[in-house]
Amino acid sequence: MGNVSVFVRHKKSILAAALVTAGFIVALGTVGPASAAEPSASDCVTVLRTEKSQGLDMNVNNACGRGLACELRWTVQCETAEGKVTQRAPKASRFNIDASGQSQIVASASACKDSWTVTDVTWSCAGR
């Protein structure tokens, strides 16, 4: 079985601030209207990578309550048995994921003769 890596994108938010004076705690809530808004795709999408003999399976899981339009990008790098790079090819896939659904994208390295690496994996999703 190959290596499994988990990539979760986290959105940085403005955290509650606290002021402590003479034993009293005053807490300020999250600033702005974003606190009542739906979570962004970066808050509820995960990408799981599983290495296979001829590439990577990338499982994109949507835990959002709405459908998403997504794009995954990566680079396939072919190498000789000694590790010399013989080819680099950027790849991409656009796809839709239903609410609470998943999609599997294969980053194929079948064109590589000896060994390969998949690098520069990035993703983006937005509501549709």
C-alpha cells in the first residue's frame, strides 16, 4: 500500500480577542459579517492523496452543504532510475462535486518509463 497524505486548507479568521483586567474577562466576538455566512470551500474540503504504481489517486471530499465547482492542478515529473528528470508536465482537472459528495481524480504517470513524482498539487473550489 502506498503513502497517504492529507491536505486540508484552512481559512484564517479573525479570532475572538480577550481583555483581562482586575479579574474581569471581556470577550469580543468575531468581527464582521463572515461569522454568520456559510463556510467557504476551504473550510470544508479535504484532498486525500494515495500513491499507486502508475500515479496518484486524489480523493476530493466536500463536507459543505452545497455543490462546488473545483479545479485540481499538479505536475507529473518523469525520472530515470538514477533520478535525472526527463520530463515535466503540468496537468489540471476541473470537476463538480455535489453537496456532501466526493470526486476521485487520477494523476497518471503512465507516460513515465522508469520512475515518477507528482508535485505542486494545488486545488481551489467555489460554490456553483
